[in-house]
Amino acid sequence: MVAVLSSCGKAPQEKIDAANAAITAAQTAEAAVYVPAEFAAVQDSMKAIMAEVEVQNGKLFKNFKNVTVKLDQTLAAANQVAANAAVKKEEVKKEVETLMTAIKAVIEENKTLMTKAPKGKEGAAVLEQIKTEMATIEGSVAEAQAMYDKASYMDALNKVKAANERAVGINTELKEAIAKVKGRK
């Protein structure tokens, strides 16, 4: 009886350490950036386990069987989260590369379209605004490239997506203006 009580009476520190190490590894893999919901769930699970350990430590007859099972599950989940973060990071990296190529093509097309755009009284002022906006977009693309080079893929993705939306908007605006002028002739 004493052997049974003593085996259940001690917190499974090795498993706690292993789960914490796996969570730290997931954090190092930038799980909070690439799979934030999954990472938060693992962290919450570990907090709940540690609360349960505290409850058991306050009891005369401690039983850590339930804690041990939860620790095994949390360890597996943390390892999975780290793997998922690595996969998501690679997906985001590829998406940034694709968008960077696409936005550069749109920027070049916009430059060509600007030479064909109407340059009447109002057209000149609008073209000046578009040039300013295009310079801002090119600056954003350069910033996104710098973020990408520093392996901040999610930040680069957000930056290039916003720049791409603006560039495509300008592209549409230019095409519509050119079509209007051609329609009048």
C-alpha cells in the first residue's frame, strides 16, 4: 500500500519538463506567429495541468495519473504545433515569393499604363497622385523584401498583400481611364 501511495504522490517532473521543452521548441519555431490558435491551446493546456499539479500537491493523498495522461497529450500536441508552425512558415514564405513576383509585374504594367493614361486637366493631377502612390507601393515592396530577407515571412506577407491590393487598384483605375478615353474617340 505504501508503494502505491508513494508512486502516486510525486509530481511527474520529468514529463512536466519534457512538455515545457516541447512548448519552448514550438515557440522557437514561431508557432505564436504561424499557428497562434494551436499554440495558445497548448499553452492553456499546460497552465491547466500545472494548476492541477498544484491542487494535487495540496492533498494528503496525491494522485497524478490524470496529470500524467494530460502531460503526454500536451507533449504530443506541442510537438505537432511545432511541426505545423514549420509547415505554415514554409507556405507563407512561398506565398510571399509568389506575391513579390506578381506585384513587381503589376508595378511594371502600371508604369506602362501611366504613359498611355489621359493627360488632360484632371488627368495630370490624378497621374501625379498615382506616381506618389506608386512610389509608396515600391517602398512597401522594398520593406517587405527586407522583412523576407530577415525571415519575418508573416510580416512580409502582410506588407506585400497590402501593397499588392493598392497596386492592383491603381492598375484597374488606369485601365478604366484609358478605356473611357478610347471609348470617346
